[in-house]
Amino acid sequence: MNSVRSSPLRLRVAALSVGSVALVIPGLTCAGPIQSTVESVIFSNSATLTDSEGGGANSSANTSLGTSAMPKFDSNTGVLTGATINLNSTRSQWVSVTSTDGPNNGTDPSVTTTGTGSSTARLQAPGVDNTFSSITASGSCTGTRLGACNSGATTTAPSPTSLNAAVPDANLIDYVGSGSFAVTRTTPSMSAEQLLNKFTGVESTQYTLDWSGDLSATYDYLLHAAPSFTGSGTSLMLTLDLGNVFLNDVASSNFNLFNLVGNRVGLDLDSILGSGDTSKFMSNLAPFADLGAGESNSYWVSLVTTDMGTFSANYALTFSDADVGAASSRWDNLQMTLNVTGSITGSIIDAFAPTASIPEPTTLALLGLGLAGISVSRRRRQ
């Protein structure tokens, strides 16, 4: 949870409490976050722009080059601590310069006309926004001035366009859930320009951009916290019987709270809610934050032995994942139960008191003589 929550603490904390003791289970260490990569999504998208002679370049802005839906991180897997968008792609471009068959006037020499095209590329995902540098291509067409001309496509070498972009922590929440997140591709700026007017027909330049490749997402995560009363496996309920004791005697027991070993997030104890004879027990148990994987806290609980009777109390302990990673991927309602019972049956003086018996007649006679003798003796001393 975002912080250790304050809930009614029904266990009475002793004035001389020494607090809990954090223990590390010997020989057990935890590695870093686990990584998983979602299956790649393959894409291939194109955009085309044409410019005819005269009037300068023809330009467009933010032309779409497709959107890919990527699977989100499943919070049942663990707590998302990081995400990376991986792009492995190339941009290919080509220019085609043409001229129509114009009027048959004037001379008919061989002429060449040229054109150019250029584009940028942009990839966007939640928290990720990357614009790639401009690429440029040019083409030309040669023919007789009075005829038509078609250069065919002039292709340049593909331009590697790759990215490994870490998602900011503030945006990790956008990557958690059962659905998908969108990765959009655009060309922020794209232009085509017919540079010359050499033919009697209409000359034009067509510029085409193709962006192809694959996308994937790498998720870094930790397993959810795993509270337990034992370090060897999951134990979600513990009953402590403090036994039968005398009035004003001492009755106590120790117990531990564990966060099981593994590549897991820390453990928070957020609330302790008691029911039953809570005023008859004391403990140093209290909320805590970020108990590491493979560690434990040690506590004690004792019986208040000022009144006779049999007493019991139940404590509902609510835990959550520590405050790391995407909040929407954390678990926040992990439940455990602590049961405590004990009895006070009498005083220690009563236990050692002699049992009265009826004297025999001879004994009574002797006792009477004795008491008479004591009485006399006291009178003679007066």
C-alpha cells in the first residue's frame, strides 16, 4: 500500500516492549527482478505523397503509419517494477519521377527532370515519445522533351530504426491490466518536391515511405509478498495457547511473521483488528513496512493474569505489497489470523495452602492440655 495504514490496535502494548526483531533466514538470498518479454508484434505500413511541377514542395504533417496493440502486464504475475518498449525496424523510401506526354511543339532533345522526398518518424506509447531523424531520397527521369517519361522507383538502402525505451515509473500504471496498450507510429513531417520543368507534359514526383519491423515490451517484476507464520511454507493461521496459570503469574509466548523467500516484493503489515477478550492480552505486535523477502519479525504475546477465568481473542492481520512499482499491480488485502487463549485458575498461595483434617479424640485431649499449659505459663510470668 502507499503507506502503513493505521487501524484500531486491539492488542495492548506493554510499556517495556522491546519491539520486534528482524531476522534473515540463513543461507537464503533473493535475486533481482524477474524479466519477461511479450510476444513481438510485426508491422508494415506505408505512406505516399506526390508533388507536381511548380509551387514548391507538397508537405504533410503527422501522417499515420499504423497502431499496434501490445498486451499489458498481468498483475497476478507480480508487481511491475519496470517496462521497456523494444523496436527493431527499418524505414525504406523510394522516389518515382514521371512526366506525361505533352504538346508536340518545339525541339525534342533529351532532357532529365528530378525530384526529392524526405520524412521523419515518431513512435509513441504511454510515457514513451521518440522522434527519429529525417531521411531523404531523390530520383530523376530522362527522356525526349516531347514524350512521356517514367523513371520507375529509385530506392535507397533501408535505414535502421531501432529503440529500447525505458518507461518512466509514473507511467507504469498504464501497462498493467487485462487488456492492451497502444503503440502509434507517425511521420511528423513528410514532403515531396518536383524540382524541374523539362518536358512539355506535366512532371511530378511521388515519394513513398515504408516502415516495417516488430515491436515488443519487456516487463521487470517482483513476485507478490507472501506473509506466513512459518518460513518453510504458507501458514496463514496460528493459535497460541498460553496454558493454565495462577493469578498474577507470567504466561507468554513468542511467534514470528515471515515474508517468504524468493524474487518478491517487501511486505507491509497494514492493520491489526482484534475481537474477543482483547483487554486480557498484551503484545509488541504493530504495523510495519517493507519486510524483505526471506526475512522475519519476532514478536511476543502475554496473558494479563489479574482476573480469574478463561480468555481468548482473535486478531485479523491485513498485509499488502510494499510500496514499489506500479501501484495498480500490488496486492493490498492479504489476510492472516492470530488466535490467542489462556486461563487463570487461582492464586499460587491457594495452591500451597495445607489441607485441614479432623483431629482424633486423644489428640484433642492432648491439644487441650497443651493450650492450658501455655495459658498457665503466661499467668505465672505476669
